[in-house]
Amino acid sequence: MTDPGRAAQTGGVDGSASTAVAQSWGTTSTQARARLAFEALYREHFSYVWRTLLRLGAREADAPDLAHDVFVVVHRKLASFDASRPVKPWLFGIAFRVALDHRRKASTTRELPDAERAERAVSTTPSPEQALDARVAHERVTRALAEVDLEQRAVFVLHELEGMSMPEIAAVIDAPLNTLYSRLRLARAAFLRALSADRDGRGATPKRGTP
């Protein structure tokens, strides 16, 4: 299992991704600063891009190539990026378009990513019971998300998980607000239906101390 945090620290899942992408820059001072800025962004946000791709339905086996594609676009557009803007919505927008393009080209049904892979817990020391509860919850959320249309899921993830406002999402996804509100409504309904079906089909996990 690839650790996205370690992958970023070591230059990518193949040990050289950020360096390989950045090598097209020359050695002038301006280009050197741009390369350093790219490598710093890569190290800081690689895990976020990886997690976003998995939330958007990518398999872990596909994540290295898709993350590389994301950062190729980042490399190409970084010079024109407005540094006064938050970077995560910009990265999400790129990751969404990469994931959407990948989905459209896919000819086989994608296997669901394991929730433990999709969500990397911040370093804590939970009890075994807490760890089990968290894993079950993550698995249910991941399965439910997988049942939501990708375009609707992107709005749902940005609004419900990333806490972005609808106008902010409109800037990221470049779609009319009315369309985004409709996608969010449909995504919520599909997500809740999937959670309910999952619970009914698999049985709710009994809580300790309850019948």
C-alpha cells in the first residue's frame, strides 16, 4: 500500500515524479524559483491530491498516474496561478477534470477503493474498538460516495467535506450556480439512499452496550 505522504516526501510514487515534471525548467534564476515553488507545492499538497482522486472514485492502482497527470497540469499553469487565491480549490478543480477524463476513457467497471486507503487518518492512537468503528464508517461512506454520479459527487465533496461555499465551488468547477445546487441536491439524495441501502443490506454494526 502506497503512503501518499511518504510518496510526496520522496519525490513521488516512483521516486522522481516532482523532479521529472519540473526538469523542463531551465536554470535561470526566475526558472529556478518557479521550480522551487512547484516542488514545495508538490510536497505540501501531494497527499491532498491523492486523497481527492480517491474520493472521486479512482482506484489506488490508478492514483500514481492520475496524480502525475494532475501535477503536469499544475506545472503548466502554475506561472499564471493567482497566489492570492487558496490553492486547494484550484488543485481540486484540476484533479476533478483529470478524474472525469479518466472515467470517460475507462472501459471497465472500477473497483471501489478501500476506505482505509481513501481516507488517511491523522496520526493518532485510537483504541482497537475506535479503529474498527472508524473503518466501518469510512467503508460505508466510501461505498455510498461511489454510488453518486462523478459530477454530483465533486460538488458534494467540496461542499460537505471541504466546507466550500457554492459560489466558491462555481469558480472551481466553472458551472452555473443553479446547476451546482441541483447537483448537490441530487448528490445528497443519492448518498443517503446508498447509505440506507448499505445499512439494510449489510446490517448495522451493533454498538457496544446495546442490543
